[in-house]
Amino acid sequence: MADAHGDPREMFTRSVHNPILTAEAFPRMVNAVFNPGVVSFEGKTLLLVRVEARTGLSSLAVAISANGVDGWQIDRGRGMEPERDSPTEHWGIEDPRITLVGDTYHIVYTGYGVGGPMVCLASTRDFETFDRQGVLQTPEDKDAALMPRLFDGRWALIHRPAPASAGLGSHIWLSWSPDLRHWGDARILMHARRGGWWDANKIGLGPPPLETERGWLVCYHSVRATASGSLYRLGLAMLDLEDPSRVIMRGDEWVFGPNAPYERAGDVPAVVFPCGWLIDDDGDTVRMYYGAADSTVCLATASLSNLIDHLESHPYSPPGYANSDGIPSPGHTVEDD
Ligand code: BMA
């Protein structure tokens, strides 16, 4: 199907209803609604939407739709407000990624605290009451999600610490925990490339990885520094099903970028930022929900098999990316990328 705003060869098709949620749809006056997490909930689509108030601080609101496209109801009885007296959430909560394990939704979100942005966890079954489980990664760290399975009895968390030294790049990391409290064994999962690459210098996880027959499908964003500001685009990678520290494929091209007017204009222009995606009952249609220009919530769909075919036909696998520990092998330096 032709993209409503672009080239029919694109893999993602933007919804003709975009933006599907805007600040105007909210009962109270807010600045922007964007970067939602998403789950299937009681047979409907539930978005946990970042709502930025006119104070500048964010909270997470619940919007529910029967078809996942329109008819969104803002559920005022549900959602998550920041604990303003807590040093971890003093300046708000942002960008939730939701992972269902058993009957519990684990929400990994950015707590904007006095020490900077950090990775926090809260669990819920109903999106009404939330059990805060504390800080998983100290500042500055964001763009995190839990994997939905234990691997050899351990939880796996993908996250993106800020580099201690400027110029070394911001990379995607993987850390492990036996109990969701104590985290360690941290290592770089995917390097930001260098030089002219579309994903040079700064990358971060998008939605939680999606389980497929070929492995865990990863969507990640890149932040390209341009003369007119940051440009956010999306690429794909695949992790080994049994050992997610192994990157078995990584695409060489970006697959989705800001193109539509509502992605090009807004509070932060040229940003597409997905925090959640779902597979439809047909087993192939991927519904990706994303923030557009830090202003609105949008939807784009793709065929899962097309995404995997694309990864297979656009490999970027220099020595090192497909090895067992997912870091460059001796002789391969990040500067080669
Ligand atoms: C990132 C996050 C996102 C935001 C993006 C673009 O660092 O803070 O919430 O959408 O920047 O401004």
C-alpha cells in the first residue's frame, strides 16, 4: 500500500488518520502528547502516552481504542503521575516501554530526577495502581526496555547510558539481573557507527524487542547532528533468540524517518520516536506507535516478514557484530564502521 505521505517503496505505511492523538484531544490543557508505550489490554489497544504539561514536566496518561487507530478514550482513572517529592521523578516521567511478563506489565520509563534522566521500573496489572520498583540504571541513562523472558534465570535490560567523555559516542548496552534490583554484567550491545553513517555517534533503543522466529527484532533510533539540529531516524537489528547479547543482523540503512509534515514541524522538528509496537492477530502486521516532532502520537504499519527480509538483504555485519559477545572482534575497531 502506498504511504500516505511518501514513496510506495517505503516499508512503513503511515496511518491516514495521523496524527492519531494530539494535545487538543486531552481533557486538560497540555503542551504535547507523544512517545507512547503500547500494549493489548482487555482486547483493546492501550497507549501509555507521555503528556507534557505547560509546566514542561511530563506524566503518563492512558488512552484506549478498540481498533488502535481512532476513537481514543482518555481514561482519567488510569495513568501515572510523577512523584514530585522523589529525587528520581522530581522533573517528571517520560518515554515508557512496556513488557508483559505473565499477567504483569513492567513499565520501564525515564525518571527525570535531580541527578538527571535515569531508568526506572514500575509494575502494574491494571494501569490504575503502579508498584514502583526503583532505579534500574543511574543517570544519565534512558531508552531502556526489559526483555520479556528470563535467560538462564536472569532478566535482561537494554538501555543507553550517556557517555562519560564527549566524542566517544552513545551506544546501546545490555545489563543483567537475577532479581530486577541488582544489575550487572553490563556490556555494549550495539555501537553507534562513526563518520558519515546515518546512525553515527548516538543511537538508542526504540520499542521493546519483538520475538520472531528469526530472533528478537530490534528497532533503534539514531540521532544525527545536522546544521539545523538533531535528525531522528529508525533502523533494524536482530538478536539471537536464546542469547540476546548476540547481534546476529544489523541493517545498513535506516527504514523510517521524518517525512510527513507533522514529523517535520513541531516542538522538536525532524523526530520520529517509537516506544511501542504490536503484532496484529494476522501474525504479520506490525503497528508501530511513535511520537512525531515531540508533539503528537502517530501510527505506522509494516509487514513483519518484509522487515525481516529487508534486514537479510541489507546486512551490515563486519567481523565482530555477529560474534558471540556482540562487541567488535580484535582487529575490528569502531573507527572502521
Ligand atoms: C530524546 C528523548 C525523547 C525525545 C527526543 C527528541 O533524548 O528525550 O523523549 O523525543 O530526545 O527530542
